[in-house]
Amino acid sequence: MQETDRRKFLGFAIGGVLVAAAGAITYPLYKYLAPRKREDARQKVVVAETDVPVGGAKFFELEGRTAVLVRKSGGALIALSAVCTHLGCVVQWQQDKEQFLCPCHGGQFTADGTVIAGPPPRPLEIIPFTVSNGSITVG
Ligand code: FES
């Protein structure tokens, strides 16, 4: 009888430690990969044109979500949501390929946001912007 109680206790204790360890690993990973919350809910963002070099990307927060400006090798600008349309991870810019890669499940998008590989069901959302006097106003 005592042996059974000891085994039950050890089972619960080990299970509790495993659950705590799993939470300690997955929560920081989730916080790193998940889009930011609406702490910085600006409706418009102004970026200097010089901050977006040819082939480069500039990430920023817009209305509480991560967005990105890209200047393609031809010089054209595009503003997109940087939130993957699969499960919401923030995509990364791969300057050498001029593509976006989603680190969560390998989704790939062109610089225009079109899906070219992986599970994302839709392209990245296009965000309107204007350019005036060396400044890009997004949103
Ligand atoms: S969340 Fe981007 S591919 Fe799954």
C-alpha cells in the first residue's frame, strides 16, 4: 500500500516537473515567434526613404502588428504585413534571394508577398503607402 502511494506521488511529481519544463521551453519560443501585441498601435508610420535600400527591407510596427517595407532590386517599393498567413509567425527577409521566409513551417513569399512554397494559404497583405519629400508614410 505504501509502495503504491510512493509510486503515485513520484508519478505526479515527475509529471509536474515535465509540464513545467515544457512550459519553460515553449513559452519563450512562442513569445519570440508570435507577432507583437497591440502595445504600439500606431495607425501610420513614417520611414525615411534612405532606411530602405535597394534589395533591403525595413520592419516596423503598424497598428500593433509587424509590417515591412521592401525596395526590390528594380527600385520599386512595396509595403506588406509581415505576419504569415498560415499561423501568424513573423516572416524574415532573405536579401540574397529577395524573398520572405517564414521560420515556423517554411512558408516562402516573393518580395510582392505572393506565396511560392509551403503551407500559407494566402499572400501577405499589401499595405497602402505614399512617398513624399524623402519620407514613406505607411498605413
Ligand atoms: S506560420 Fe508561416 S508557414 Fe506556418
